[in-house]
Amino acid sequence: MPLDTQIKRNGKLLAMPEGWGGFHVAAMVFAASMDSGEGPFPDNSLMGIYKTDDHSARLGVSQRDVWSLVDYSAIGRTPLNMGSYTLKADYTFVDNMDGEVLDLKAGDVLMAYRR
């Protein structure tokens, strides 16, 4: 059964111009874990974290990170396991493979569910 993921901002679903991929799911898992302090990555133990001037976190996501995170046991240990999580802080993720940037903002609702 596939995992469906969505991000809502101000009540509207965010669209990914190039479509959804493992990078986006990994970013959601990292953000939910770091923001809540729950799950496998509460302290960003796998990646370097770079604070930006606006106090958001700029994080590089590699292909290794994606494949280690798009794992149902990792997702299941975050608040995403409850179906959704609302971020309290801003996060910026960079896909180290192609340079895509995903900005997640405080108030964004991260959702993961199965049909």
C-alpha cells in the first residue's frame, strides 16, 4: 500500500513543480522529527545543520539520506505516524543531487497517510 504525502500551507496544498519524490518525503521526516524532538532525528544526527540569518535550518539531503529515510519504521517514529504534524519553525532543505530547495514554514501541515 503506497504512502501518500502532502503539505498544506494556509489551507492550500503545495505543489511540487517537478512532482513528489523521496527528497520531499525525507525532508518531511527530518522536519517532523527535529521540530517535535521525537523520532529518529531529533538532533539532526545524520546531516550537517547550518543556521541561516532568519534562524531557520538549512539542511542538505543526500541520496543516502533519502533511501535511509523513506523507510516506514523511521516515519512511524515521528509525529507523521499520527497522520499529520504542524511545524513550529522554518526549515530549508536542499537536495544535494539536483539542487532543488524545499522551504517548509512554521504553520505548514505535513501529512502522511495510506489510502
